[in-house]
Amino acid sequence: MTSQPAAPERQRDPDRTKAEILEVAQQEFARHGYAGARVDEIAARMRTTKRMIYYYFGSKERLYVAVLEKAYAEVREMERAIEVEHLAPVEAIRTLAELTFDHHDLHRDFIKLVTIENIHQADYIRRSQALANLGTPVLDLIEAILDAGTASGDFVTEADAIDVHMLISSFCFFRVANQHTFGALFGRDMTAPEHRARLRAMVGDMVVAYVRGSGA
């Protein structure tokens, strides 16, 4: 009896595998923090081995840094999608604020990761070359909007791009990061659907009021 040749093993797609590992790892790090996350658990959820994860990322630390790089890159990708040259300055700055709100609302693991990294005093972010200049594009975007608004006379405040970025981010971040403590103290779930439209409009109104001047 002639034996049949073994079926060829399905070729692994490295890019797809790395993306799938990062997705599961992001959830694990967001849920348990860097210290509490377990690579064994990530491997179990992936139905793969710890050795395979280390093959692609080298170590737990490098995997965590890769998760941070992915999370921040997604924010920058959203910001780059805003075509400011086609928008009036007021509409452009409002759109940036509202899209930041949408991103943080939909990517709550990102908020958890940022909170965790602040506990570590941004130690792991500082180790990443990819993240070293990742803040530059959003500042360039805001500066372009501010310059256009000043030139058109729509903006009165001599605003700093980092200040504007902080103004937008703080509102959008707080709503998600502090939802539980805020709810316990004040009895309101800031992330509940009935509040979403109002708060989304509020962050846009807030940043527009700032750049146009309080008397506008």
C-alpha cells in the first residue's frame, strides 16, 4: 500500500499573525497593566505558543511597546485623515475635536493603555523610536488650522498648538478614563448613549470658543 504524502502545512502570514497577536495583547495589557499581563494568557487566547510570540516580538517588554506604537499610530492616522485645506478654520478645529471624541469613545483600550503608561511615567514610550516624534503630525495639523484661522480673522486667541491639543484631549480622555469614579460620585455615566451627542458637541463648542476669544 502506497502511503499518501502529508498535506502541506498552511503557510503562516507573518504580518497577519503579528497583527492578531497585537490585537489580543492590547486587550490583555489594557485589562491587567504591564506587570499583570501574562504572555502565556495571550498565547492561550491566540491558540499558539509563548515561543511563537517571542519569535515575532522578542520579549514581553517589546510586545508592550509594539502595542503602544499601534495604539498611538491609530490616533495619528485618524488625525491625518482630516483634510484641513478643504475646511474653513472653525469647521476644521471642530472636526478635529469631534473626531478625537469619536476615537476615544470607540477605542477605550487606548485610554486604559495611556493611563497605565502614565503610571509608569512614560518609561516604555521613551524606549520607542517610533513614538519619539509621533506627536509632531497632530501639532502640525493644529498649527495649520490656527494659522488659517488667524489669517481669515476667525481666530482671535494667540493659541499654542500643544495647549489646543491638550484642551481637546483632556475632555475626551476624562470622559472615558474617569467614567467609573465620576459615576460613583455624581451618579451619572458619562459614556451612556443619551449623553454622547451633547458631550460631543460640547468639546467642539469649547475649543471653538477658546480660539475665537471669549467675547466672540
